[in-house]
Amino acid sequence: MSNTTLLLLTLLLPFGTTIVLLGVRALPWSHENATRILSIASPIIVALSMVTLFVRYDSPYTMELFSWIALGELFINVELYIDALSLVMGLFITLISALIFIYATAYMRHDAGYTRFFIYFHLFLGFMLLLVLANNPYMMFVGWEGVGLASYLLIGFYSRDLANTRAANKAFYLNRIGDFGFIIALGLIFVQLGTYGLDWSALEQSMSELDDPMLIAIGLGLFVGAMGKSAQIPLYVWLPDAMAGPTPVSALIHAATMVTAGVYMVVRFDFLYTLIPDVGLFIATMGALSALLAALFATFATDVKKILAYSTMSQLGFMFAAAGTGLYDGAIFHLFTHAFFKALLFLGAGAIIVALHHEQNIFRMGNMRHFMPIVFVSMFFATATISGIPPFSGFFSKDAIVAHLFLGHYYGLWAILMSSAFLTSYYMFRLFFTLFLAPSPTPRQTILPVSLTMQWPLILLALGAVGNGLWNIPTFMGGNAAMHTFLALSTPVHEVAHTTEWLLSMGSALVALLGMALAYRHYAHAMRPPKEARWRWLIDVLYIDHLYHALFVRSLRALSLWFATYPERLLQRSVYTLQALYWQGAHLLQRLQDGRLQTYMFLFAIGVALLSLMLLAQLKGWL
């Protein structure tokens, strides 16, 4: 099978499965088995296609499908593009998605919306692959909006619960705000460069011809889109509420699809951000602040899925800090390792939630290691990885970012991310020790068994979380930095002694171990819920949701009510005024047409007098 066929199969299979499942759902007989087979087979075939492409990869190539829009100067082709960056992204998206799909077949097995769930799931995967494989920013935007639609459908999957519908709407609205920035950037690209043949290579050549203000406007517009999609300050408030959907949805959104899109987009436009380093520094600063703020939120959160959601926001902040300062391959490497340990954390949490009858408060769990040993071990690996404990993969990817910031003299950003790294280790081990070591506050006679179908994907993800860092061990540790070589992205090189690099790595590891030790002391032996009154401001996420609600929701609602009522009153007044004018005019005409000869002669005399005056004026030249 040729690479072209494999690439086409990779993209079209999720969309084709969506269409087939729509047909299956319309059948009158039970269709759970058919849905189960299709839902497992489709992502596995897609993942195998991407693995085969990865093995065969030699050099970038483009696959032209058809002309989508040809209208005057607006000319957009549907083309797929494979290079090292899109291949790495596609590889982990499909691998992680395949495992999440398998897990979801057991998690959703008894749900009434089983087939509908997998229709949305496949749609999500298809649009994410389109976003990654698109050969121009306009087709990327189609995939960008598609994952937004699919996330809306999945977050609000349990639509009979009003809270879930509100969470889906919130995610949709905030992402549309971010997407408005993306649209402005696309509009500026079109106005300045046109759209004929603007694939990635042509864009890279054309961008250098634009002046700095235009480049800055385009770069900021694109990053506003990334703020919304990847939940960075200030457009992050949708992310915790997005946990309303089923747990496999959370895993897919956070590990393999939606929130990764913003980082990918910034790295894909590396040729643009290299030209505007000030915008890159702004991106890095917003990423670092997002990492620290989310870590603070997670430290005091009590809902297991919201803790993991804030951890996603924080880890994405690390990636943006790397990409904004030019470490593009470091951002992708951390995105790669993050996909494995974040999927593992969400799926492990989902298994516990199911076993405890959908309980999500970590301080009502506890002592689960005896009941779920596979989940216990896999969650330990995932927690150690996200915390940056050596030799797990998260240590290598996180250490590369913080070391780059220090060696690049971004000392303020380095200090913020080191603080975030300490808090990450603390709140993640707080979560782990509370779930598995602390004594349970409730009896454990009613724990539900967890299907093996939900457990063995955890084992595979744990292997990935532990070992995929070996792919990019830095040279000073004896590795060959294979991902750096494979991606071949423009990356700053710091000429420093290996001793300095070792000291930085040891400091990073020490900070992670310190966070773990502190969490063990506080939470391994007793339940210690946060004191509500003392930390209310952090538990309520600094009241930022309340601020947004007051500034935007209430004001827009009041404006909407004004528009809904005032125009109606204005129209009524206009109608009454016209009616009054009509009656006044009718009354005047009625008085003029009274049927009396004297009235008509009087009016005739007035008319003759006026005509005579006009003729006299013309003769005298007055007019």
C-alpha cells in the first residue's frame, strides 16, 4: 500500500466511520455490537496507518485532493501535507485515540447514547487529523472549527442536565472569541498575500516580505486563537467546566486533540514567530503565567477531573513558554510525553470514578490501592511522569524547557516555571496519595468491578509514559536527541559546559522530589480537605468566573433585554404617531372639502393670487 493511500485512509476513515455509524443508528435492531466493532477497528487502523507512514517517512510530500474554492482571488485547495512535525503529531494523536476508543467501549457500554457518543468521537478524531495534516492555514481552520464543534457535542453529551449544556455553551462561546482572532489573522494573510498557492512553504517565503506591524498583527491574532483552544489566560475558564462530559471525552480533549491544537499551530507558524521575537516573548510570558496560575488552582481543587484539567492548562503553559522563546522541538517533545501521561491520568481517574459510583471528590475516596492494583501502579507512573521525577519521560521534556529558559537568560520565566514545577509535583502527589494511600472516609463494600477493557489500555499508556522520553535524551546525558534531529525545527543552541546542564537537571529533579515529599507528609496518612473559608478565593478560581459573568454575561443579557423590549416600544410609538398624523391630515382635508361654493371660490382666489405673484416676480427678475 502506497504512502498516498495510507495518508488518505488515515484522514477519511474517521469521517467514513461517522457516516456508517449514523446509518447503523437508524437501524431498528440493537446495534451495540456493530458500533463496538467499528469503534475499535477504525482508530486502530488509523493508528497503524500512521505508524506505517512514520516507518516509511523519508521527506515531506504533498497530496492534492481537489479544488475547494475558486472565486476570483480566493483560491483554496484541499491538500494534505506530511512532514516530520505533522507526522509526530498524527502519530501520537492516533495512538492515544485508539487506546481511549477501546477504553470508551467499556466505559460507555450501558449508556443509552452509546452509538451517538462514538459518532461524535470519530468526528472529533477526523477533524483533528484534518487540522494536523492540512497544507494551508485555511484548511487548518476548517479542522480547527471542526474540533470545536465536536467538543461542544461531547461536553454537552448528557444534555438533559442543564449544567452540562451550560458547560458546553461556555466552551463554545469562549472558543469562538479566540477563533475571532484566528479569523482576523487569516483575513490579514489574504489581504496581504492572497490565497493562490499559499501552502506552508509558500507562506514561509512570503512572510518575510511583510512589514513588522502586519507580522505582529497576524502573530497576535493567531495566538488569540491558541489562547481559546489551549485554555490560556484569559480564555481558560471553559476548561474545568468541560469536565461535564464523560471521562473518555476529557482524556481525548486533553491528551490527543483539542487543547493540543494551539501549541501545534504556534509551532507550525515558527517561521512567522521567528520574525517577531517580541510577540514570541509575550506568548512565553502568558504561557508561564498560565502554568503558575493553573498550578495554584489545582493545589486547592477537590474534584479529581478538575485537578487534571488544571494540570493540562499548566503543562500547556510550559509548552507555550518553550515555543515563545524559540524552543519549538522542546514544545512538541513535551506535548508528545504529555499525551501519554495525561491520557493515563484521565483514564485511571475514570476507572476510579466508575468503581465508586461516579464519585469525583478526592476526599471521599482514599485507600484504593488494595482494590485496583493495576490502576494504582499505572497512576503512580503517570503522576511521577507529570511531576518530572527522573527517569520518567516527563523529566526529560520538562527539564529541556526550564534549562533552555535559564540558559537563554529568561530568568523571570525560569523562576515562574520552576515554581509551577514544584506545585505540579505537590498537587499531583496530593491527588495520588489521597486516592490510594490515605484512609478511606467511607465503607468500601460497594466498590464496582472495573472491566479489563478499561484496564489494559492503562498498562500500554504507562509503558509509553515511562519510556517515550528515551527518544529524546539530551546529548550531555549520553543520548542522541533523536526528536530534535527528526523534527529539524529552528532551535536556539546554548554553548555551555555539561556541568552546568547537569546542575540544572539536578535542580529540576530536586524540586520535583521536594514537592512529592511535602505531599507525602501532608496527605499520605490522613484526609486533609482544604479549609473552605481560608482558601475560598483560590477554590473559587480567584473569582474570575464571577468577574467574567458580571462584565460580559450580565451586561450582554441586559443589552439583549433592552433590544428585545425597547424597539418594540419604539415601534409602537412610531405607529401611534403616524396614526395621529394621518387623522390630522384627514381632518384638514375634510374641512377643505366641505361642499360649500364660498369655500371653493376663496381657495380659487388664493390660487390665482399666488400665480399672479409668481408671474410678477419672474417679470421683475426677483426669481
